[in-house]
Amino acid sequence: MNTYEFNNKETGFVTIPGGTKTVVLHFKDDHKETMELCQFLVLGVRKKNQITRIDCYGEGEKIKEDQ
């Protein structure tokens, strides 16, 4: 698992590892959502602006429930 701080309002790029299949999104209101990487890439701007952190998981990695 790789964790990245995320701010959609700042310019620049965040490199997501090539083997990433699933991401866990951490939002400003402290809830989490798990989704496939392709779903994350097509999220709307309004929802992306609420994300504070992204956990990236490869195909064989188990997602941690409590972090």
C-alpha cells in the first residue's frame, strides 16, 4: 500500500504506482470510500475537492479496514 496526500485545488501531479487496482479515498468529513482506480479517475471535480488522502493497493494486497 502507498499513501498520498491529495489536494485537487493545487496544481501539479501525483504519480500513482503502475500496479494499483484499488484505491481507498479519505474525505474531509472522515468517511472513506473504496473504489477501482478507473472509477476514481472519472470522479467529478466537486467530489475530488473533498478528498484529503488516497491509499493505493495492488491486485494482491489486502485492504486495511482500520487505519
